[in-house]
Amino acid sequence: MNKQLYRLPLMLSIIPFVYLSLWLDTYFQSVLGFFFSLVLAVLLGFYFKASGQLRLWVLGNIVSTLISLVLQHQHPEWHFYYQPFNPSWLVLGLSLLYLIPQLFGIFWAAFLNIRISKDDRKISVHKNGR
């Protein structure tokens, strides 16, 4: 059970947040999807760095971007809604921008030197002579 909870951030990171944010913006004129994904991005970046799973972080971002690209092709009306941007380029650009808050979370996990162990789920802060 602990191993499944340890992999939960990977499952959350492969959700196509860029697609969901664009979908909410298009059909409900709501930017809440963008705000929610930004907050979640910081938390995911922090957790992946603290748990030492940066390889899975990269994999999750790639899969999320690919899923968003595939799903956005279901909405040809987005070509007109998001003028002058092509929806594919918009998804790629937003996916790159989505990395900034994740890198912010990674920075804070490294700066605070927080580690989450896999076995017993201990959270520890290591001091390195500062």
C-alpha cells in the first residue's frame, strides 16, 4: 500500500492538466483550471524532488503533454477560439510554462533539503552545514 501511495504523484502528473485547463477555459470561461494546475505543479515538483523521483517527474511531464496533444485534436473549434495560436502550439507552450512552477517546487525542496523516504514514509530535513 505504501508503494502505491508513493507513486500517487506520478499518476497525478500524467493527468493532462493543460488540456483540462484549456477545456475549462473554452466551455466554461473559467481560469480556475489554470490556477489549480499551477498550485498542483508546485506541489508535484516539491514532492518529486523530496522523494528523489525526478526521472518519474520527467516521464510524467512527457506523457501529460502527449495526452494533451492527442486530446486537443478532438476540438477543431479551438482553432477559432484561441486565435492567433494553433492549438497544438498552444498546448506545447503551456506545457513548457507549466514546468516553471514545477521547477519552483523542486528548487524549494532542494533548498530546504527535505527528503521523503520510500520505506517508512519518514520526512526528514537534513542540515548541510549552513
